[in-house]
Amino acid sequence: MQYPKVKSVSTIDNNTLLVEFDNSEKKKYDVSPLMCKEMFAPLKNPALFRAVKVEQGGYAVVWNADIDLSEFELWKHGQVMP
């Protein structure tokens, strides 16, 4: 199954993303449960967290070469925004 690609991403606060997909749906994704994992721990730094951007092609959002979240994860576990 194909999932919508990420069109844009922004931060709502220091641990929540607002993700817009290419089908015009918007979802809120809370990253805080992941921050206890070593890979995502650097995102506790608010400046790094706010530096999120869409990976070319819309297959993920990325912070740096080591930290990313796939469009599948964001779509499947994000909360639909009205």
C-alpha cells in the first residue's frame, strides 16, 4: 500500500510536528515518546527539533543525517487535524 508523501512540516512546540501530506491532509505527530531512544535523544534540544525539514521526494522528515521519520510512521501514527 502506498502512503501519501510529506508536503511540508513545521513544529507546534518542542516535541510535536504538524505534517501536511500531498493529499492535503494534516496530522499532528508527538515525537516525545521516541526521545527516550538513543537515536532520537538529540531532539530534546529545541533548536535541533525546530530544524526539521522534508526529505527530498517527501518520503520522510529529517533533522540530520542520523535522525528521520518515515512518511509511513507519520501517516500511520499521526493524529488527524480538523
